[in-house]
Amino acid sequence: MVPVKTLSDLFQSAVAAWHTDGQPRTTDALQVHALTLHRHNYDIWHEEDQARRRDVADQTIVQVKRTIDRLNQLRNDSIEKIDRHLLDIIGGHANPDAPVNSETPGSIIDRLSIISLRLFHMEEETRRPDASGDHKVSCEKRLAVLREQHADLVTALTRLLNDLSDGKKRLKVYRQFKMYNDPALNPALYRTQNTQGPSQS
């Protein structure tokens, strides 16, 4: 299994590469799944930036929000794929009586991805030419906190993967079943469709 430190380093190098149109490459299956998730988070991050703009038409923001919805669905699907992949790897070590962790490895990897993005962009703020000294100092302090949180996540994920491999904990894949993206489950969507009735040919 890929060491968590390797995965963490891959996330940080990938963020830097994507900002310069580079493409990180790996052949390891877990890293491929993790990079796919990371790219979804990267794209969501920058769409969220656009969603806060006040100098564009409302319709533009609507399109951005719909893009974020689509990317979030892909993100959740990627988290489940990571957990299914890990379940295939460690299935033979499973102890049916072992407790289930409240957070799956895929969810922690998702958090690790997001905090890697925060680290990159917060560090950028500490070097911004047009920023005030106070702004840079404030961002340096936040950066230190983020680094500590990042280290905590690496430790937590490492321990969880070890516990799963040793049979001390049991892995289950939890389905998100996001209802708002499903026209059959979101009342705001299916009521509108029912009101409009069948389309005329």
C-alpha cells in the first residue's frame, strides 16, 4: 500500500503542477484514484472563487454553481471508489468483529486533498506583491496552523490504514446518495417536471 507521506507529497506537487498546466503522473492504482479526487477538489476550489464574484451577470453565477454541483457529485463518487479500492486490498485482513471507524480512509484522503489546496493558496498569500505587511503576517500564522492540521491528518490516516491492515478496525463503503442531484429524489425538480407535464411532440 502507498505510504501516506507519498500520497501527501503527490497532492502538494500536483497542485503546483496544475497551476502551471503540468500533469502529475502515477501508475499506482490508489494514487490514480486519489489524484482524480484531488483534481475534482482543485476544480471546485477555483469555481468557488468565481462564484464569489460581484462583477459578472447572475446567469454566470448560476452556471458556476451548477458546475460546482456536478464536480461535487464526481468528488463523492471518487471518495467511494477509493474506499472500494482499499476494501479490495485489505479485504482478506477484515475482522468482522472489529469496530468501524467513524470516518473512512477516502474521507480523510479528501480532507488531505483540500488542506493541500489551502496550504498552496495560503502560502501564495504570504508572497503576494500587492498585499500589506499585516496581511502577510496574518497569512503566515494561518499557514502554521494549516501545516499542523495537515500533519495531524497524515498521522490519522496512517494509523487508520495500519489498523485496517492489522484487522483492528473494519472498513465499510458508505454511499452518500446525494438527493439534490437526482431528479427523481429532489422535490424541487420532480414537482416542476410534474407541473410542466409531458413534452408535446
